Amino acid sequence: MQEITNKIYYVGVNDRNKNLFEGLWPLPNGVSYNSYIIDDEKICLIDTVEVDFFIPYIKNIQQVIGDRKIDYLVINHMEPDHSGAIELIRKYYPEITIIGNKKTFCMMKGFYGINDNTLEVKNGDTLNLGSHELKFVLTPMVHWPETMVTLDTTSNVLFSGDAFGCFGALNGGIIDSQINCDTFWLEMVRYYSNIVGKYGTPVQSALKKLAGVKLDYICSTHGPVWHENIEKVIGMYDSMSKYETEPGLVICYGTMYGNTERAAEVIARAASEAGVKNIVMYNVSKTHHSYIIRDVFRYNALIVGAPTYNTGLYHEMDVLLAELANKDIKNHKLGWFGSYGWASKAVGKIKEWNDTRLHFEAVGEPVDICQSLNDETFKQCEELGRKMAEAILKN
């Protein structure tokens, strides 16, 4: 297995078979479950992997340490994709001491029935392994209440749990300096926005705790080990957790017979002609919402449109707006439009979402289309696109 630095080894595994992460998020490029071994006077394992991958995982561990025992297991995060192998690890290494915080052990008892051979740590506590000194920093709600990170202060290595992670299996190389990282950047945004995005304030608190700490490597539980791109990944997390955006427009729509889609095309063309270059369009029934949410985190403006359905809002749009509201996204502009065959409800329902849950800055006049576009509603769509472009470009 690969040595990262100073007898710290990668012993993680790749999952190229799962279709949906957490049963929710598509994995077109798979995902890695990262775990690490510190080979010192006392041997320390950092996090485990999903239990389905235990056989290759234990072989990776044994490749590094042979038949020696593991003294400590640090659990930075209790989600089962990182803690799932605890029970089997204990069968192989019955004397192992599990390190975590108070909330870690409450969850470990619930998930696995384990409450012995544990060492509770508090924020700032340290552990000496011989030549490596570990420091534990509690980072609650990034993105579970028990999350923490572990610093190897000897080697300037941060074991960051899910923080700074991303979707995508590792194709041979482990450290960013060994691989082409182009495919990982947008997957980091999609990972953050869909999984961690609700917790911007706790992420900011965690970043403040780590400010000024010298880091040569960031070892996350998903994705590459960061070395050359540390400044970039910390900057991305800082920006995303502040809900900072770049100028651009996401247009997403639901459509049954094409009339709402045609209105979306008119709006997009008008916004483009008014000078907006970053425009992305999505059919909410075709594109998985995780990609839409990703781009809402990237760009500062959103226009949504959908038909009335059963005197309510088209289902997939209703779901998307609920998902966006759950993320507590800030600093966005919103325009909207709707269509109906015999009962006008969609426009009012979207307004209700914004008034009660989203609280985005409303831009332009909503367009309500009866059956299909006519000359008047065509012009209204153009005006909505122009108004949004003015708002985007104004800043």
C-alpha cells in the first residue's frame, strides 16, 4: 500500500459498484472509502471502511503491518461507510483501543453494541504514538454531531473525516500530485452541496479552529489525499460554507407537453442576450437533483418554472424546492414562472415556497402561462430573463 509520508499509509478501498451514495446521490465515477495506518511504536488505524469491503481492507492493513497488532483505532466520524468495519476489526485485533469523543461512543453503542476498550478524547487532547503526536479537534455538525478531525502534529497531516472529501473512486493514484484532479472539482462541489451544504456555520467554526495550522497533507475519508491543492480545497470549503457564488443563472423547469420548456428557452435566450454567460438549464424530471443543487451552490441566480398539476405544483419541482429549502442556502436571486391548463396554481405555490422557506431575493414579475405561450406571455418571459440578467450583472 502507498506510504503518504513518514510511515503514514493509505489502506482504503474503492467502490465502483454502488449506484447511489446513501441511497440518494449518483456515483457515475464510484467512490472511495479512505482509511489510514500510522506505523509507529504504537500502531494507529484512522477510520475504517464500509463493511462490504472488509476482505480487501484487511488485506491492505496486513500488507503494511503484517501480523503485528493494532493498538488504536481513531473514529473521526460514525457514519457506517467509515465505521462499518469496527466489529470485524475488533475480531482481528481484540485488544484494540477505540478512540473517539463522548458522542462517538453513544452512537457506537447504538450501531454496533460496543462500549468497552474505548478512550474518550476532548477537544485539544493529544496522544503520543512514539515519534508521532496526535491532536484531536472536535468539529461538531460537520456534518454529524460527533464529527472530529485528527492532526498528526509531527508530520503536519490532517485526518479530516468527511471534510474536504468528494465523490469519485481513485484510479491508481492516491495523492493529488499523482493524478489529474480535473474530474474531482465539480464532484467536490456536488458532494459538499448535497451532504454538508446545510451546515455552513459549523464548517466555518471548524475552519477557524484549523486556521494557522501548518498542513502538508489532508487525508479525507473520500477522494484524493490533498497535498499540492490544499490551499484550493480549503478555499473551496471556505467559500461554499459562506454561500459565496459566482455570477450565473440556473434555470430549471418541469414540463409535461413542452409548453413550460419553451418558456424556459425564451427566458434563457433573453438572459444570454442581456450578457449572462454562465447559464445552465435542467429538466427536473430528467436530471438528478444533486446536479441542480450543485449548480445552485455555484451560481447566484435561479429561475424555476413548472406546470400546475392536480391543482398543486408539479411534483418534481415541489421536491426540488423542498431540497433547496433544506440546505438553508443564502444570497440568491429567484425568478419564477408557471403554466396551467385550467387552474392557475403553480406560480402561487412557488411564491409560497419562497415566502415561507427559501427567502431568496425575488427578481422580475412571475409569468403565468395559460395553456401555451402567446405574444403577451412570450414578451413577459423575455422581460423576466432580462430583469434577472440585470440583477446578476449589477453586482
